[in-house]
Amino acid sequence: MIFGRIKKQQSALAVSLLGSLAFIGLAIWGWNLPIETALNFVLISAILMMLVMMAAFVTAWLMSKFRNRR
């Protein structure tokens, strides 16, 4: 049962990534979006994602520190 659920999650992730890549490809081809602009969007998105992950990490670390104080 566990492996079936993992396989479903992985296939959903693969379909989501494929759909995202197709949308980006159509934006570049259909709307004449320069590749440099698309790469800038990817870079900005990656930076923002790292900032959110760092904020979550710091929050979890602070919560563990306050919990261990008691």
C-alpha cells in the first residue's frame, strides 16, 4: 500500500513538471518571450524559493530552541 501511494505521488510530480515545461515552452514559442527573460524568471523564482525555505528553517530552529528551554 505504501509503495502504491509513493508511485502515485511521483507520477503526479512528473506530470506537473511536464505541464510546467510545456507552458514555458509555449510562452517562449507562442508569445515570442526571450529566453533570457524566461531564465530571469526561473532565477528569481529559485531565489524566492530559497528565501522561503531559509525562513522556514530558521523558524523551525527557533521553535525547537524555545521548546527545549522548558
